[in-house]
Amino acid sequence: MKNARELRQQRSKLLDKADAIVDAAEGEDRGLTDEETTEHKGYMDEAAQLEERAKRLEERAGRPSEPAPTPVTEPTTRQAPTIITNPGDNEPNAMKAFIRHGDMGGVSHIQDGENSIRLGPEKRASNDTTMNITTAGDGGDLVPTGHYNGIIARRDEMDLTNGLGVRSVPGVGTAVDVPVDNEDDGEFVSTAESGAYDRDAPAVTKVTLTLVKYTKKVDLTVELMEDEESRLLTFLEDFIGRGMAKTRNSLLLTEVAANGATLKTFSSATVIAVDELEPVTYNDNIAAYLDDSGSVAWVMKRSVHGEIVLLDDANVRRYADNQQGFQAGPSLLGFPVKYSQKSGATAASAKSLYFGNWNYVGMYEAPGFSIIRDPYTRAANGEVILNYMFRIDYGVLQSEAIGFGVHPSA
């Protein structure tokens, strides 16, 4: 026989199913069909029955019936709200309750303080302003005007770390030392019969990765949180996620630019010439590191790749022959190409492309991505502040394994 908690968990799942029907209809800007109305009513009736059963079990056990939890309503015309009764019942709704009202009930399993949560693993804000409903660019467009029902966030580059196979370095504390091989050869020595064996030992050094904090703060007015129906929280998740990805990409390429090898210095300050890419992939020092197919890749701007494809005349296009198609992704000289706006352009002194085995770049990351909801600092202004924070560091572990092509200053 199920206990009251199990019945409420089952009830929560039914409410989620009912919500999904309403969300689907709202996403298509229509009402419920007869079939959907019947299905929705069935879920709601069954959920109500489960709540009654749970109350009876509690009363029989001699405990007073707990009052129904405060409902967390979606900004739609759904017939009944999702009710957060247990941590994780519906995390999107739990997050909305946390951000709008400071309700920790649905996110207590990831609580990291009175008004703080920590999620699994940003720079100074580029638009340093408070989101509101007066200025369109700062949030006014998030409030529906009748013909606009949602926000379409512009797609941006995603995090390169996983796709390139960057090595995740475990550790505890602010800094971690990574021992690395510093030996030039390590070859065996020919030895005569009864001769003494050659004595050798690996030469090692270390790379220190030190966590650095990156933050972003978002101010939300009470009016915006109460009036918007444009899926503000979904937009914020996308906004923060893209910002985090761009920050990580920038840190990754900055580290390789600082401590990777110069694989090629191009002849021109503004273009890459024919026959200047082959020396990058056929570099003797990097050759021993190109046997890891999952981590060897180019990184460059898409526009730079386009310039490379257009090299030679239209009858040759030697670099275009390496395109594998949309599904497989682009490649160049037999190696995959990843795009990042954080890579340089074909300009004076710029590093316009990166290449090598990215598994020889280490990433040390603090365990968690923090969100702190601050309802106090700007309370007199009717605002709630969301503070986002993560800590991370990158380090090149073998400079021979990865590097870049750079343009001269003139």
C-alpha cells in the first residue's frame, strides 16, 4: 500500500501531464480540443482523488492534514496550476517559484543557503541596466502586447569544451597542480652483453590551474515578474547559458594563444595564402599528438573558414574538397573544424586559427554553478536581483600538442 508521500508524488506527475496538454495548446496559440479537454479533466480528477487519499492516510495515522501547498501558476490560461509538493516534482516550475517568490520548497534538494541554490557545472555584463517593463530593450518587450507571445532568443555559439575533448582535471581547493611530462626523448640505449643498463628517469614539471570567479547579475522588477507571459525564465536560462558558453570559449582560446605553440606565422597581415595551412598539420612537433581522433580539431571563425574555402580559383578549391556535409560537420585537411566567434579574424597580429589535440588542455572547474536570489538589496526599488557565479581555469598541459596560426603586424 502506498503512503501519503508516494500518493502525492503520483499526483504531481498527473498534474505535470495536465500542464503539458495546456502548454502544447498555448504554444500553438489555440484552445484545447474536445479530446484534450477530456484528457486534461481526467488527469485533474485523478489527481484530486489521490490528494483525498493522501489526506485520509495522514488522518488515520493521527497526524493533522497538511494544508495544500501554495500553487505556482504558469503565465498561461491553463485550467489548473502545477503544485510543487516535493523537491524535483517539476523543476521549471520550482525555479519559477524560487525566482518570483523565494519559495525554496521545490529546489531544497539543491539549496546552498537561505536564498541560494547550486546547480551542476559569467564577465561583467555588457548591458549594465535593470530589466524593466518601461524600456523595450531592457525587458519591456517581455510583456505581451497581444500579438507577441514569446521571446525567440538569438542562437549563439555553444561551449566548445566537450566537443573538443578538453581534459577535465579533478581537484579540491582554489588551485591544483597537474604534473606533466617534460622529457625530450626517453629513447632506449643500445647495450652490449653484460654491459650496464642505461639509467634514465622521466623529467616532469607541473601546470598550476587556479580557479577564477566569473559573475553576472540580473535585476528584475516586481512588475516584470508579475506581468510577463513571455516565458521570461526560459529566456533567462538561454541568456545565461549562452553567456557562460561564450565566456568559457574565450578563456579556452586565450589560454592556447598564450601558452600554445606558434604553428605558422602567415606571410600576410590580412589573408591566409594557398599552401600556408599544410605546414600547420604537417608540423613535426605536433605530429605525435594527432592520433586522437576525438580531440584533434581546428577552431576558427566561420568567416575565416569561408575565406580559406575560397582560396585558389573556382576550378581548384582544394580546401573546399574537405567539406563533409552538414550532418558530419565541416573539415579541413582531414580534420574537423569547430567555429567560435572568440577566435581571431585575418587581421594584423591576430591569431586567426587554432589547431591541435585539445585533450592536452586542462580545465579545472569548481563543483557547481551558483544562483543567489537577493530580494533585499533593491527591495526599496521593487526589484529582485539574481546573481550567477561559476569558477574555472584552463591550462595548456603540453605546448607541443596545440597551437595557432598568427598574422604579422604588417
